[in-house]
Amino acid sequence: MKKQKAKMGRPPLKAEDRKDACVTLRLKQSERKRLEADAKAKRMSLSSYLLECWQKARE
């Protein structure tokens, strides 16, 4: 019998921890460039930056 290889990579997330919803946001090109610059300044992805801003606004 063959020996099974150990699985590589990240283990799967629990169902409640998965992010599976998408939101479409329509912006002017200038607005998107400014958002991307702001996110880059914080060394964040655009989606992470927007999520953080939304969470702070809810506080």
C-alpha cells in the first residue's frame, strides 16, 4: 500500500469564518485612484481598507 502524503497549504476555514459575499461599488476613476492610494499608504488591500473604514464608521 502507498503511504499517504501529508497535505500542504492552509487548512480549510470554518463555514462561519469564510467570506463569500461580494459588493459592487461604482466610483469615478479619480475616486478609485484616491481610495487605492489611501489603502496603499496603510499597506492594506483595497477591500481590507474599505472594510476597516466601514467598521470604524459604525463605532
